[in-house]
Amino acid sequence: MGAFIEIREVAKHFHARAERRQALRATSLDVAEGEFVSIVGPSGCGKTTLMKIVAGLLPPSAGEVRLDGVPVHLPPDGVGIVFQSPTLLKWRTVLDNVLVPAEAAGRSRRQYEPIARDLIRLVGLEGFAGHYPRELSGGMQQRVAISRALLLEPRLLLMDEPFGALDAMTREEMNLELQRIWEQQRKTVLFITHSIDEAVLLADRVAVMSPRPGRIERILDVGIPRPRGLAGRKHPRFLEAVDEVSQIFLARGVLHRADDAASS
């Protein structure tokens, strides 16, 4: 049986001021259905570019993406996206924000409102369906964005640093929440992050990207039993995997040792 997501030698370059700038070197990755894969790498390495190509929002300059065997040229059905900013409509309630994808697809509100209310409960926002974004914390707004992305029951969930703008405590809370939701729904997830700890804690496998122009240069199996919760951070394999990724970034000059900094 083939992979659900097939990324084959995908590369991307942009033209700016009569110059060609390479954003992504030829990179490949297979993701099985129901798998949670994190992509971690330094700023500007092409993580978001790769995600947009998978989503059909950007065409590749070379290579191909297939979703369930079908080449991706335009945004396919069955894909939900969560960005770093929740991008909620401030004049709409939580419930109405969650229902936006159904309205955009011309589907019946009556059909999808019960689903939306179930999702609002799923992400822990029961009692907030009638609230407006200004009445919610950043973490609560991102829960609404996750509910919205799940409304049309996508097979694939793409998450582009969805917790990057949150404070540390809220980010930990959202990591727990996402693990719980994934355990219940088992969507295929491609999760982009700068955080090595977050990548390892959440994923079945971690794809490590090189600095710009980036490519996936290492894929690590995490191998920590689920459910994990925050206790996953105490598992020996968590510490080992975090160290493996850190060593890759140290070797590439993305990270610097404390003793090197002290001697400079």
C-alpha cells in the first residue's frame, strides 16, 4: 500500500528583483495515513513553503506532490489548514467562525452546525459558542481555528507553527490538547515547528530540515508510546531524539554550544 502523502523531489524558487532565489532544495518525504509527522528546521529554511505546496497553495518549481495517489495542482478536498495566526473573523461568533468552511463550500448550515458544536466541545470550548474572538485568549482562539479546520472532516491536517505565537504555558496546554484530539480522530497530520521539543513530543516521526535553502536531510522515528501527555518528556527516547536533532543543528551552525558562546 502506497503512502498517503508522497513528496517527490519537490523544489521551489522565486524570482525577486530580477534574481532567482531558491527557497527549497529538492526534498522527498512519505507520510502514511493516520501518521503524525513533524517538520522542524530553522527560520527561512522552506518549511512553510513546503506545506503550501502540499496544500496546493503554491506550485512546485520541480518535483511532485501526490495525495492518496492523486497529483496536487490545486487545493484538494479533504485538507484542513491551521496557521500560526488563528485569522478569525472578529465580527462573527465562535460558532459562526467554525462554520466558515461549510459556507464557503456552499453546504447546509443546518447539516454542519451540530458538527461544529461537537468540535467546539472537543477542543474544550463548550459554553463559548456565542462568544466573539475579542472575548477569547490566544489559546482559545487557536482552538477555534483547529475546530474550523476539522469541520469538513479532512483526512489531512496541515499545521504551520500553530502555537508559535503563544506564551510558554499556553503552548504546553495546546500540545496536550492536540495530542488528545489526535488520539480521538487519528487524522494524518503534518506539523511545522521551530521547537525541537514540540516536534519530538507530538510526532510519530520528525523530519529535520537543513538551513536555507532547505531540504529534509534526516527523518527520525520517535518511538515513544502513546498516549504521552507531558510525561513523554521524561521518556528516555524523548531525550535521545531531542539530542539527535540538536546535534544535527549544532553541526550545521544553527545552534551554538554554551561553552562556545562563553569562550567567544
